[in-house]
Amino acid sequence: MLFCTALSACGGTPELTPDVSMSCTSYCGLAQLRCHNAQLLFSNADTCQKVCAAFDASGTPGATAGDSLQCRLSYLVATNRSNALAFCRNASPAGGSACVGAP
């Protein structure tokens, strides 16, 4: 089961639960589940997998800054209806305002 243990919108920071793997499969599944309609990140799973494969995977699990797969996963895990616009943007390939720069 994937879920968030803390939300930035509630005064905390996104945290990954122990059952979220640091993989493109997790990233793409969460991107499809959490970021849709106006926040849609990818048109299909194949595109997501290809883009994700190029992400830097050397970041720290639970990271909330830096251009890494781990940062993007943190924001996807913490995404809900009230913060989807900002958090999906941070989880996007461009990294929004958070998942940019050195991991």
C-alpha cells in the first residue's frame, strides 16, 4: 500500500513510507494515480518509463529538493487534491520549484 505519512500542506514535509520502492514502476504508477486532468504528467506508461529512466537515482529517500527520482517520488507520495497542482509540478520531469539542482 502506498500512502503519505506527512504533507507539506499540513505543516510537515513529504515522507516516503517503507513500502514505496525507489523505482520507475513506483514513480509511474503514482504519477498516473495522483496527477491527472490538468496535472497529467505523461500521456502513457511507456513514455513515463523512458523519461524516468533518465532521472538521477542517487538522491536520498524522502528528499524534498534536488533533481532526483527520490525527490519526485516524495512529492507524488504526498500529493492529494488540495496540493496536486504544486506537488505534481514538483514531481514532473522539469522538477517544478523543488526537484531541481543537485540532489
